[in-house]
Amino acid sequence: MILTITSIILLSYCLGSITGAYYITKWMIGEDIRTLGSGNVGARNAGRQLGKKGFLCTLLIDIAKVMITLSLVSFIFPENEIILLISALFLLVGHIWPVQLGFKGGKGVVVFLASTLFFMPLAIVVLGICMGISYLLIRNFTIAGLVSMGSIPVTAWILEETYFAIGLFILLIVVVIPHIQRK
């Protein structure tokens, strides 16, 4: 069991380290996205540098790595929320701090949202509503998004999904860290 969990942690970290924006930018224009625009290895910066195609390709890669990994882990450990949450955590850690990019990756928003979509699709609907209201009040996309993402663990808690509520709260804290560090 320990060997299997260790393997899932390593697999999740390695797949999480496949940061879509970095590889799409390298492939499309031969540049390191960390030297362009905001320097962030994320979908927004890829969209600014490469347009809609770069943005969408980045999203697809980052969403796919989450869905494939969590589906595999779910298949190996059916109905084991804790192992799924550990996998999601290491997908996120790999995305934010990928070893092959000198521990300078994306901020993890897409990985967090894709994990949420896998665990609790209803929480994404609630997030969308909160995002619309927050943006109208705050008028800042990033701050409104971070505030709205707080609705995800709350939604899980209200739906009495205790493990997911706690796990998604931990994932949210991990997502907030690079937003604070990279101001």
C-alpha cells in the first residue's frame, strides 16, 4: 500500500509538472514563456502571448492531465476520497513547482478548477455565479476569481462532503500561495 501511494504521489507530481503554457509556447514560437509577458507559466499569459489558440491549448493540456490522472487513481482506488485528494494535491504541487522548470511553474488555478470539476461539478456552477457577482462588485478579475474560489470548499461543506471540503480548502490555500509570492 505504501509503495502504491508513493507511486501515485510521484505520478501525480510528474504529470502535474507538464505545464501546458510552457510547452505550447516552446512549440508555437520557440520561446520560454517565463521570459514573456507576466512571466507566469499559465493559461492567461499563454493567451496574451499566443492568442486564443495558445490559451485553449494550454487549458486543454492542464485540464487533461488532471482528468487523466484522477481517473486513473479513481480506477485503482475506487471510492477513496483521501487518495484522490492526495493525487490532486501533488498534481497542483507539480504544476506550481515543477522540478524541470526550476520550481517556477503556473499558479495552479486551472489545476484546482479541473480537480474541483472532477470531484464536485456542482461547485463549479456555484463558483461561476459567485464569480459573476464578485466581478460586478470588485471589477478586478484576479481578486474576484480568488474570492469566488472560496465558494468551492464551502459548497462541498454544505453538501456534506467533508473530505472534499477539507481537501479542496487545502488545495485552495496552495493556489493562493503563488498569488501572494509573485505579486
